[in-house]
Amino acid sequence: MNILDTTHDQFVDAFRRRYGKGSHISTPVYRHVMKTGKTAFHELAAFAGLSGLAGQLETDLVLSTGRLVKRVSDGNVVKWVTRLTDDLDIESVVIPMFRRHTLCVSSQVGCRMGCRFCRTGKMGLLRSLTAAEIVGQVFAARHQLGFDIRNVVFMGMGEPLDNLDHVIQAIRVLTDQRGLDVARRYITVSTVGLTAGIDRLARIDGAPVNLAVSLNAPTDDIRTRLMPVNRSIPMAVLQASLLGYPLARKSALFMEYVLIQGINDRQEHARALARYLAPMTVKLNLIPFNPAPGCEWQPPSADAYERFHAWLMAENVFVRRRAEKGGRIMAACGQLGGKNKGKSSTNP
């Protein structure tokens, strides 16, 4: 039984069918594993007189967090590499944010969206992750690495909405209050703008999660140059989908704008971007481009970044500076991904 891909209720049902025991046994098991990371059950009061079942469970339960093979730090930013059971690698990043830690999780090994500024996109898609492999990154961050993870952002390797079944199940597991108990308001799913996935995510059971869109351009011609997805889903179509996305009270859509020298950094770009965003409730994250080895583009100068920020402010755009974090360990936006030892094209 892989406990990391099940909600509490799903686990209780599977436990009853497999062992013939009710929630008076399975609920303590679920809470114990998810909240402590441990699989020693003999100490639990629920297993008094059931040492045989406790031993069986310790053998049967699977915690598919993979194997941590590398950990690097840049200040307080920590990136680690997990080797999965098929010998493929994924990367996850812990970022300190005020009084809590944010975990950036991967949803795929590689990505097929092909964004030209993104290192992960250059890998192509090797395979999508299972819900257990996604949840396993949070589980490992809390129980193996010891971080108090409160925020989870699907901004690591892969396009989350290209693996939506497993991402939605992972969200259900992460937000189960009897388990890892991550509040939905602290979960953000990032996308290049797959509108079918956005529309489906809008209908997910329970309160909506936060949605972030990797926009990066003020016009279709520039966005198509940067992001091939714009050929099939132009900006007007994307905007129509975003206008229908349900927002929690006092919340907003997050837009990511990677500022690249000489590509999308002129004053007319700021004005066109403001016009595009105007119909929506938006918080724009302005991110200086983080180059990877062999990339043809350059980040903006500090002065150019400040000018673009000022132009957006003058257009009444709610814009937030995004300081570069983790660039020295290839953990910043667009820098995740590298060589994988195995090869696979199978989706779970």
C-alpha cells in the first residue's frame, strides 16, 4: 500500500478491504505516518494486542519518496535531487519566506512545453510523476530534511496541468487535515497557460488553489517566440479562461513575467502588458531572467529592471519584485533540470 497517494478516506477504505479493520485502526496509522514520517506502529495504543498486524503494516506500507542523492545550498535556499525508482532524477527547492518555508515541487521529469528560456524545457518530457512522487517531495522535506513546509508551489520541473490527474490527487492528499494538512490557500499551481487544465482546475472540489501563469510577454508575437504553447493558445484565449477562474476572497491571479534583455523590456512592452492585465485581478511577479549554460539571452541590468518596474507602477499594475534566489546552485526560476541517468517516455 502506497500511503502517499491516498487521502485519509481512501486509505481507510483500502485498509478495511485489505485487513478487515475499521477507522479505529486505520486513522491512527494514517495520522502517525503523515505527521511523524514514521512507520513503527507497535507503540500506538490502537495496536494493543495486534502486534502481528503492526508488523505486517510495517512491511506492507510504501513511502515512495525516492532516494536523496544530492543536496546543495545557496544561503537559505536548499535544492535537492531525488532519484526515483526507475533511476530518473527530479529536483525540489526549499525557499525561506518570512516565517515559513515554501517548497517548490516538480510534477514531471522534464517538460514538453519547450519554453526557450527554461532549462527544464530543453530536456523534453521523460515522464510524468505519480501523485505519490509529488506528495513524496513534501513528505521528504518535512520528515527527512526537517523543514516546516507551509507553502507548496507547483513551479518545479514540468508543466503541472500536463499531468493534471496526478496533480489534483496530490493536492487532495496534501490538503487532507488528518495528514499533511497544507491549507489550500498556501498551494499555488503554475502553468504556461493550458486552458483546458485551467478550466478543470477551477472545478476542483473544495476551495480553489492559487493559480500562477507564466506569461512573460505583452503580445502574441513575442510570447510565441518565447513559448511555443502560444501558437495553439494565444493570449486572448488564455485571458478568457483566466477571467473564469474562481478566486478566494481577497485573492488574485499570479502572473510571472521573466524580464529578458532586449526581448520584452521596453516601455511599450510595459504599456501593452498593463492593457492585457487590466480586466483581471492580478498580482504580477517581475522576475529577472536567470540564464543557464549555453543560453543565448541575458538578464536585464539592475537599472533596466528598475525602469521596467517603474513603468508598470505608472500604469497601475500591482507588481512585486522577485529577488533572485538560488541562482548559484541552478535553483532559480527556469534553471531546474539536468542530465538523467535513465530514459523513459512512459506516463504513469
